[in-house]
Amino acid sequence: MTPFIGEILGTFVLILLGQGVCANNTLKDTLGRNSGWVLITLGWAAAVFAGVTVSSEASGAHLNPAVTIGLAMAGKFAWSGVANYIIAQMIGAMLGSMAVWVMYRDHYNRTEDAGDILGTFSTGPAIPNTFNNIISELLGTFVLVAAVLYAAAPNFVTEGGVTPGLGAVGALPVALIVLAVGICLGGTTGYAINPARDLGPRIMHMLLPITHKGDSNWGYSWIPILGPILGGVLAGVLYTTLL
């Protein structure tokens, strides 16, 4: 499996399970409806564990443009591979989101609240405040990328290929980091902390034929892109400064 396919597969699994837990918690007549924030944070942590496990040997399991950029800033990933990884992550995120819609389509069509529907696809602020929302995404992503750099150290990709991946053991600390970010910092913006995780499903929300679907909230969409990228850059810069 090539690194490009690895990133598609890993991000697909990440969104399939992550958006899946949001759908299970939110949509009408699901067995998990209204299970709450703890279920969502646990589900996303498990989604990260699964995504990293299946893709780490092939690509290093970035699954997140902010991680890819942060690793490149820290000298742990070749800049020449950044664009390909981000494209693969976006493809995987969109495919994963579409798969969730296919699986839960009866529940999507029964759900009348447009905000609930959008909330399963993408994030939004509890209190709209542009500066604070960006800071929330920046700090959450900074914690993620800094911890990845120091604890998990994903692979450095060279022209010769990818070094041995993290595997299931290496995936566990990354999943726990995401769990901590979600429980401790996620209540302000829904902790996208991943531009592909938010933008890919938001695009699918716009494209898919969902009954009672409302606006995709494109006015907010740039915040879960810019905030995580800034957080990843900051983590990479500090890593190289303090190394």
C-alpha cells in the first residue's frame, strides 16, 4: 500500500467512525441517541486509534493536514510530500463521510433539525466569537501535534519510502491525546483540530441529498481550517526551537 492510499484509508476509517458516533448520538431513532458528550469523545478517540492502526505502516498515519504541516515544520516530514498527503486526507474524509450517510440515511431523513444534521458532519462554536474560536482550535491542535511530535514521532517520509509505522501500540497514545483534547478543550468549538475532518464532511453535507438539510455554514468553515494549521505550525516551530 502506497503512502497516498494509506492516508486515504486511514482518514476514511477516522471519519467513518468519528462522524458515525456523532450520527449515532444525534440523529432521530438511533439506538445511541442522546448518549452525550462522553460517548462522542470516546468514539472519536477510538476512531483515531483505528485510523492510525490501519495506515501507520503505509504512510505514518498523519490523517490530518495540521499534523502533516506540523511535522514538516519540525523537519520530520518532507515538504515535497505535504500536498499529496493533504489531498489524500481530503479524499478519505469525503469518502468516510459519504459512507456514514449511506449507513445512517434513514435516520438522516427522519431528523428534522437542520442544525443536528450539520452537527454530525462538521463542527460549530457553542458561542460564536471569531478570535476565541480560532484560539480554541489552535490550542487543541497544538496539544495534539506537540504530543505527536514528542510521544509518537510519526515517520519521516523520504524519496526512498516510509520507515516502519506506529502500529497499534503507537496508535494508543495518539488516541488518548485526542480523548483528552475532546474532554478538556472540546466544549467551545467541537474540537475539529483537523482541517480535513471538518472540510471534507462539510463538502459532503453540501452535496448529499439529505431531507431537511439546511445551510452548510460556510461562513464558519475557515476557522476549523486556519486554527488547526496555526496550531500545527506553532507546535512544529516550538519543537525545533526546544529540541
